Amino acid sequence: AEPAPSAEPSGTLTVLLGGRPAGLPVPALAYPQGVSLGAVSAAL
């Protein structure tokens, strides 16, 4: 199911490294998924 067009964005993203919250590692940005996650992380 997709959200209604008028729905407000919501949610959180937490990157875990070794079980601890961390920023997105720079090498992850070499992958399309990493770029997408980086865009979300920057918006938070």
C-alpha cells in the first residue's frame, strides 16, 4: 500500500555500526542505496 499523496513524511532512520548509533559510513555513498540513505539522513 502507498501513502496518500497528502500524507506528511514521517519516520526515523538509525544507522548502527557494531550495535551503536553512528553516521552513514562514507564508503556506503558509493552505492545507489547509500546515496538514498544519505539523502534521508541529511533531511533528519
